[in-house]
Amino acid sequence: MYSGGMPSDLPALLGDLITVNHRLTRVAAHAADSRESPAVWRTLSVLRQLGPIRLGEIAARSRISQPTATKLVAHLVERGWAARLADPLDARVTSTVITAAGNAALSAWRSELAEALLPMFDGLADAELATIRNAVDILRERLDGSEVPVERVPTAAVTTARVPASEPGRPAGARA
Amino acid sequence: MYSGGMPSDLPALLGDLITVNHRLTRVAAHAADSRESPAVWRTLSVLRQLGPIRLGEIAARSRISQPTATKLVAHLVERGWAARLADPLDARVTSTVITAAGNAALSAWRSELAEALLPMFDGLADAELATIRNAVDILRERLDGSEVPVERVPTAAVTTARVPASEPGRPAGARA
DNA sequence: CCACTGTACATAGCTTGGCTATCTATGTCC
DNA sequence: GGACATAGATAGCCAAGCTATGTACAGTGG
């Protein structure tokens, strides 16, 4: 639990990280405009960041299943926040792009969220802010860099071919 | 407080923080392959940390609604990971405690999670680890400290002087 | 003592994000 | 052309979250 002064205990740190993470998620859920869900914003972020992108890659990047990505994108399209493009080279593919409205909505959400969270982070010293910023950068880098980089997750079959020699203890099937 | 540092675009930082947070949540969901959900572990963490605790406080701490807390606790009790205690002073109240099994399950989850995440955080420099650890501590402090204005006198009267709590299964006071 | 208001939790019913399993359509390779 | 692989869609399920409401108890004023 309280890791206050335990140095170098990576497992404990990761546990704490995830726990704090979950708590932050709840706070954000309260703070943000609750008419839309976290998944919507997360997906919009992916779209904004990666431009026209295939469904499968959205799923891989977001660490969600392909059907879930389909559902989310459908919702975004309904909302007018995303649009789908047929791929001239492959008729199976429809890429998704964020629209101007989507961009605006995402920015608005970020502002709103920030404003709502401000009181909670008011009075942080610059050094503390820098620490958080650095941590965010480190985590983002790891999230981007670590596995599932360009490779897509197999649809349903069991595949061990994509492991880039970095996943020793992964049950391979997620929730089977 | 160290005034005059970098401009610190706080809104942007908060947006990034939450976005990274959501992505991490997905990663954790994949990594900790347990058949239990984040909410379960989050609730168990609260129970472990705060000992016998009322439903309402679980809800407040977790930033979830009271009915959701009821549901989660019911699930935990079913699982044998939590037990409920009648309050001898107020028959409306039933406090909840984590059981030994719950404690073990929580610890096991944390280990499992840590192991699964290790590859992702492999090769981090000590300084980077320290940064993350500090950020976690800062965030936790803010999460604890700015505990949603529950429009109530801060804890004090409620959280103190409960049942000895050494034996979770024992009601400690025959209720009429 | 009895109503009356407030509090702590339970129940009902809904929405949404997530999953697996499966299907269709298209691409690719022999 | 036929066999297999791949991209995405559809169906159906469960969990976590919510609001609204109900129920039992606590505390108070008459």
C-alpha cells in the first residue's frame, strides 16, 4: 500500500502506480463532462495523434478488442467526430479520421477537464509539476514504445509469433 | 515556493496526465489477466487501507455512487474477500472489512500485475523510477487530501473507535 | 409517546465499455 | 479457381457505472 519510503521495490511501485491510476480515473470521470465516456476521448486522442488509421490499429493502440473499436468508432461517426474513408487499395479496409468537430470536442474536453481538476492540483510547486510532467512523458514513451508497436493483434487465434522477446509471463490469451 | 520556473501549461499537463492514465488502465487490464476487474482491486485496496469502513465512505473514497459500492462489496463478500460487521451503535450501518483471503488475493494481484508490467518498464534508469515514484506519491497525496468536499465534518467522529477488528467474521455485538 | 425529518444502505432499471465467438467480404498465393 | 489469411461487422454476454426510489433506523420537536 503506502510505499512512502520504500526505494527500489519495482513491483510495489507498479502496484501503487496502477492503484493511483484507477483512483485518478474515477476523479477524472467525475470532473469531466460526463456526457461522454473516457473511451470516447481516448479514442479521439488516438485518432488525432495518428491521423487516418485502420480499425485494427485503433484497437491495438488502445489495447481494446477489434469489436470494441468498431463500436467506439461507430459512436464517434454518429457524433460527427470521426469519418470513415474507404481504402482504394484494399476494399476490406476503412480508415478512420477525426473531423474538425471531433478535434474541437476533444480540445474542449481537455480544457474542461483541466479546469475541473485545477483545484485539486492547485498549489503544487513547480518542481512537483515538473515531476509529474516527466513521469507522464516516461510513461507515454513506454506505452508507445513497448510491444504492439506496428504489429497488430491477431483476431482470435492463438499466436505467439508477435512476441518481440519481451513478454515472459504473459498468459497469451488475455481473458480466455 | 520556487516562483519563476517554467511556465507550466497546467491544463495541457492535466490533459496528458488523464490520457496517459486511460491508456495505462487498458494496459493494466490486459496485463493483470485476472478474471476480476479493476474496480474489485481498487475496492479491496480501500478496504485494506482503511480497515472497517462504512459503505458510504467506500463510495466517497472511490468516487463511486453508493449503489455501486453496495454492488462491489456484495461481490467481494460473495468471493470471501470481505466481510460485513453490524455496527452496535447504529443499526443502519454495516461496516466492511477485508478478510485474510482478500488480503492475499490483493497481494497476489499486485504481484501478478507487477510481473506482467515488468517488461514494459524494463531498463528504466533509477532516476526515471524515482520520478515515477515521486509522481505517484504526489498524486496520491492530492487524491487523499482533496477528498471531495463531502459536505461533512472531516472524518474524526466516524472513523474512530470501531470494533477491535481482529476477527472479521465475528459480529462483536449481538444485535437485539 | 408520536409524528417528522434526515441518514445509511438496498433495490430496480438503465447505459455503456469491454469481451468472445462467429460471419462476411476481400485479398493472396498456389 | 480453390484454399487459406486478413479486416472488419454482428451478435450476445457481463461488469461497472449511474439515477431514482424504497426501507429501516436515528434523532428531534410537539
